Amino acid sequence: METIDYSIFKKLPGNREVSIESGLIDSMKSNGYLKQYPILVDSEMRIIDGQHRLIAAKELNLPVSYESVELTLAEAMEFAIKVNGAGKGSWKLKDYIHMNACLGKGCYKVIEEIEELYAFGTSQTISIVTGWDTATKMIKTGEEFVINPNKDKIVSFILLAKEILPFWRSAIFVR
């Protein structure tokens, strides 16, 4: 299907924020909207894949092609992680964490809460909550994990240390 009514599209809950990409706009100026890459939406017109293409097409007032797939909200969110995260690294760990938290995965909600409350940074917060040096693969696949039982003690220690140690933000210090 094709439309110029951009208002029919909705943001998929948990999907990352869109930033306009000049390269994509330049490409669409030169080539037009490539119909072989339709925007993928669910039955409620929530964008699973193609947020950036939609914004660029809207900026250029071009019609967009879209295709609807029958997925539940949870399936659409899981699919968005797989499709959008498989690209050239456009998703950050924070994006995966947010999407998984929106899917109701409690361990990811804890990461978001601690990061927002204390502003430790994503990598440091992951280390605090998981108790591991690296959890990148686990987070990208949405694997659930047991929350580090010592996380509150670690947070208290870091809060105390940051008052006197200039290198408290170091990931090595946190780990």
C-alpha cells in the first residue's frame, strides 16, 4: 500500500527515538522513495521498521509504501529488536534495555530505574545490576537475568565514593 497521509502511522512503544539522517534524505532526493523497502507496521499502524524512512519521506513530501503484518504488540516489539538491531549498529544498549523494559521484563526495568535515578551511565548500571563485566549479548537478545543481590550495596558504595574519588565514573571502578 502507499500513502501521503503520514498521520496514520504511530510509534511502536519502546522503540528508540528517531533522529533525522541527512544521508537518507539526500538518497531519497536522488532516488525517490524505494518501494522495495516498505515501512513495516502492525495492524494498529505502529511502525515496526521504517521510522527513519517515514520521517525522511515526510520531510520531502514523498508518498510512502507500507506493509502491514499481523503481530501482537509483544511480537511486534520483539520483531523490531531483531530487525532494527541487526543493522549497522544503530541501536545502542540503552535502546535494547528500553524495549525489553517496555516488554515487561523486570530486570531491564531495574537497569532503567537505577540509570535514571543515579545517572551512572549504561555500562556501569549494567555491571551493577547484573554483577557481570559484560552482558552485551544477553541484553541484545533480551535474555532475562537474576538481579545482582548486592546491587543496593554497590550503589551505596558508589554514591559514597563519588564524593571523594574523581574516577568513580570509570567502568573499571564500577566493575
